[in-house]
Amino acid sequence: MLTKNKIITLLLLAAATLAGFVAAPDTWSLAKEKGGIKVYTRQSSLGNLKDSKGVVQIKASVDDVLTLLRNFDGYTKWMYKCSESKLLKRVSDTEYYVYTVTDAPWPVTDRDLISKVNAEKKPDGTITLKLTGVKDFIPEKPGKVRVPRFSGIWQASPKPNGTVEVLYQLESDPGGSLPDWVANATATDIPFFTLSEMKKLLE
């Protein structure tokens, strides 16, 4: 026979187990691997576009990567499907507001995004740029869908073999109506081709 204390203990164990399942993070799945670039995806909590994460090692320095990333007006030269990019506001050496437009395949409407960029450097030399979507920083523009929710990370970590490991992670609700085939392709294509072009430029 179960006593009152045993029943309470069992209920607490069940609650702890359930909390563990709820709190467990979504696992990343390898979606593409080519040319030294690995792209992972997972189901997003923000929208129908999957979260994505790309990782690559480049024969360059952390400073080389940072210089490229801070040239906000030059993203169109190497960032996948980026048709427009410009610095809107420089708050400090570590905080910026950046505007970008992503060229979407017909008949999907192009997306534009305002990102708040916060840079930080760790003692081991790793540089991280945290990106946060700021939907209403400037008025919406005709002919474009404003990305309502977005977060991302650029991270460059020095490696002992004279290379730098670059990580690019995206979580986004693209807004509007987006066909599943576009969403699924975009999730892998953006980090893969962006990192591929970055590697070509820096090596």
C-alpha cells in the first residue's frame, strides 16, 4: 500500500521527469556537408522556416573575419541572396543597426530585415556578433515583407592550426506567406552558400 509520503515522492519524480522532457533542447540534424562546410537544421519555434547553423574552418584570422563582418555595406558581395545591405546606425564599436534585403525566388516577395548587432570578445580571442531583429526601427518599405522576428549569431574562434572556425546560426520567422519548399531550401542554402563565399574571399 502506498503511503502519503510515497505518493508525494512519486508525484515529484514524475513532475521532474516531465520538466526534463519539456526543457530538453531540440537536437540539431546534419542537413548538408560539402567542401568542409557543415549545415545543421532543427525545427524552429519562431515560424515555418527551420533554424539553421553552418560551421566551417577557414585559413584566416579572427580579425579577418571581423573586418569582413563589420563591412556592413559590402554584404551583397558574399552573403547569399543579399541584394541590399547598409549600416543604419553605429551606436559604438560594439553596437550597430544594419539593414539587409534578401532576394526571394518568384513569386515570393523579397524580405527585408533590421538587425541590432552586438559584438563581444572573449579572453580566448573568440569574437561573437549577436543579431537581433528590430522590426520597427525604420518604417516598412513598399514591395517588401519585413521579417517580424529574427535572431542570429556570427562566431569566429581561433584554432591552433592557424585557422579560424566560423559559425553562422539563424532563427527566423520570415513573415507573410512562404511555401514549404522555399522555407526548407532557404534553411540550408543561406548558411551554406554564405560561408562558401566567405571562405573564398578570405583564403
